[in-house]
Amino acid sequence: LAKTTQPISMDSYEGQEVNITCSHNNIATNDYITWYQQFPSQGPRFIIQGYKTKVTNEVASLFIPADRKSSTLSLPRVSLSDTAVYYCLVGDGVGNYGQNFVFGPGTRLSVLP
Amino acid sequence: KAGVTQTPRYLIKTRGQQVTLSCSPISGHRSVSWYQQTPGQGLQFLFEYFSETQRNKGNFPGRFSGRQFSNSRSEMNVSTLELGDSALYLCASSLTGGRNEQFFGPGTRLTVL
């Protein structure tokens, strides 16, 4: 069964770049790495997804090394509204039907003024 | 386009009872996944349905079951409720499967007394 680890919490100031790393040793060889953002009393919201190397969209970048055992979510110039919990999600290829989706424990990001 | 809806939003049950939660996915989405979120265990994958078939299943006891209808709406059932089943139950829909971008509903908050 896949196990993912993330830092429990991080603090940052407005305007800074924030990097959150997730370790996922047992990721399935054909699976993606996905990051979600969750605000209180809401369901998670998709941020970015990648398979290897680097992916960038309008809100974040995702860096994945060649061995794919970890990934780093990069949030450029964070604002107060980025205060949330960030989760990585991977599939481990295990489970009754070949796929078990495993969320990391989440990183609580606090952005300070 | 309407988002994922879940009903009811809040539910209080007593031990030993059973409960059914409902999820309506985004129109056109054929995959529905269910997750349990608790402060202690975080986000845990329950199961995924695709075109009325359970495609993947997490490590939960048989008291947790689900189904998907021809219109892609899904229900989750928990029988013989235990205190530890108190949690936020989240449903997520995606176009082709949980490995791709998932859109989460607001969740159903279940309290077992």
C-alpha cells in the first residue's frame, strides 16, 4: 500500500514563493501525481497534475524528479487567499481492482501579511 | 455547468443504524469516487464507480458499499453504524476516472451518536 508523507504545516508571507514536497515511495509506474487545495467546509479543489519532469499552469508548478518518488508543488507569490490545506494524491496500483488512490496527510499553509 | 452535489449535507444517526448518502456528478462525468475525511485519518479512498461498475475499492470493511445508476448518480451506504464512522464523506466526479482531475462536492457531514 502506498504511503505518502508531507510536512504538516508551513508558514509564509505574502508575495513569497512556497514549495511543498510530497514523498510517495510506492507510486504506480503508470500513475499521475495530483495536487489539491482544500478550504474549510469545502471539498478539495484540483490544482495541478503531472507524470514526470515539470508541469506549469496559471496557478502553480509541479516538479517531479526522474525516480518519481517525490514531487514538489510550487506556488509563486502567495497571497492571503492561498491559506489552505494542500494535498498530494497518487495511485499505487494496489487495491482490489488494481488502483488505490492515496492522499497525503495534507500540509496546512498559513500565509501571513 | 452545475458542480457536484451531495445530499444531505448533514446527518445525525445512532450506532447500529444504517445510512445512505447521495451524489450527483457533473453532467457528462462517468466516474464517481467516494472518500472519507476525518481529523485523525485524513482523506481515505472508499471506492470508485464508472459506468455503473465498481472499478476500484479502498481498504474499508464490507459495511461500506455503494452503487451507481445509469445517469451516473451514485449512492453510498453504511450499515451498522459505529461511532468511528463519524466523518465528512466526500464525493468526486471525473470525466474518465479518479486518476484524472476530480471535482469534489461539498461533502456530507455524518455524526454517529
